[in-house]
Amino acid sequence: MKRVVYFILGLVGVLSCTDKGTTILNNCEEERVISLSISKNKDYQPHIINEAIMGNYGNYLKYFEGTDYEIGISSSKDGLLPRGTSISCISGPSQIKKSSLTRSAEGELPVIRSFVDGLELSRNNLLPTRNSNGIMDCFGKTVTFSFKSENSPTRSSEGDSGEVDMYVPKAIELLFPYAKTQEDLFPLCYYKDFIIRWNKDEKNENGVLVMIDWNGSMILGDDISGAHVCRIAVFPDNGEARLTERLFEGIPDTAKCELLLMRGNVDNIEQENYSYKLVGETHQLFSFILIREIEEV
């Protein structure tokens, strides 16, 4: 079995698993042959960790404030292979409702119509549709979100309407690690000084979020039932981040993990009758294998 390794200690290489060891082809040094010293993790105790590493999360914290409605656009890419970007639109009742911002009475909320730069959004509508190209053009620029709700079914007042201008960051794209074929999956991540690179957005003042998630899955040995580690950190949107050991604490050797890279913008506003969350976000997700022990041969 052969795998292409795109990063180990920040190097680009090709991994070929043989009885003689693992071959790393370095793009700036001589070829090296190493042996992966795999810990069997016999003494590992399952635990659950959810942690945000200290940093300036700024505008992202607004997403967790409750509102009556959520309106927005999202772009996503799954994996490292070159493939198209999926676009989704949200327009309807918010999933996070409990907040001091929310004043609406109990009962059914009126239906709303919402738009971004004149293109109508629909609830959880995965594109492509006839408007997919237009929605994609909304990333990387300031757009106008507009909305109008019908008359409230529980109130005598008229529905809300409004317009808000907001910058939506460029659609994010990982530049390192990368993959060209299925054999290139999954990259190995050495737990010290793991580097990722992406297309930077100088206009994005909110930074990028990196989330590491492990649910007990193992590449070698049995999966570890009941274990879950999830950590999040924020970095400046300068196109490169060096992930520290802290992000991987509690995750054993040869664990199969996921990394989510995300950036976006969010604003919460309150109209006469209802509150609204406006969101423009973009993310890419990929799986990797965490490596803790490398023995050179």
C-alpha cells in the first residue's frame, strides 16, 4: 500500500510503506528512510475534551448569541483533492435562540424572504442552482443583505424589513497540505510544529479558526470508544499557521483526526419586532493521521 505524505516536520514527501521502513522524499534535502515507531496506546484512558485555546476570537463570538432569524451564505470544501466548492444559503429561524437579544414571543415566527446583492436565499439550500455563480461572486467583497418578513401570526404589528452591508471574506482554500489523487490521502501530521497554508485575505480582520477534532478513530489498532478531543484556535489571516503541540494534547499516536479551517464574518442586529444574525463564512475540512513517534533508520 502506498500513500503520499504532504507534511511531516514541515516537509513534502512520498510515503511508501514497506518492510524496510518508510521513505520520505524531501523536496530540499536528500531522501531519508525512517521507521514509524507506532505506540500501541495500551495505557490510553478515554476522555472527552472540548477546549478553546486562549486568543482573540472577536467577532466570531457573536455567532453564539441567540437571534430569532439567521441569514447568510457559506462555502465549503471537503478533503484535499482539487474539486468544486459547495455553496449553501440560510434564511429562516435561528438554531440558537436563547439570548438577551431575542425579544420575540413564543409561537410561530413569520416567514421571511432574504437576499444577498439581490439574489434570493432559501433555507439550507445547497447549490449549484441557477444562482450558484452569483452567490459565489459574493465572497471576497462587501455585499448587501436584505430581508423582509411577513406579518406576524401572533402579533398585530407588521413584519420587519432591513438592509445591512457586510464584508464576506474570500472563499478559503488550503494550499498546504494538498493532494492530487486518492492515493495522496491521508497526510501525516507530526504533532510538533505542524504547518498549514491557505489563500490569505488581507481584508479579513477576524482571523481564521482552526479546529482539531478526534472521535476515537485509529489507523493502527482498535478504535478507542468513548474518547473525543476537540480544540479550536484562532490565527491571523496571513496565509500560514504553525500549529502547536497544545492543539493535539490528549490525542494518541496514529489517531485519525479532522482539521477544519474557517474564516467568516457575522453581525447581529435587532429590528422593531425580531433579531437577525447575518453570516458570511467559508471553510475547508480534511482528515489526517497524527504521528507522535518517528524513528530514523
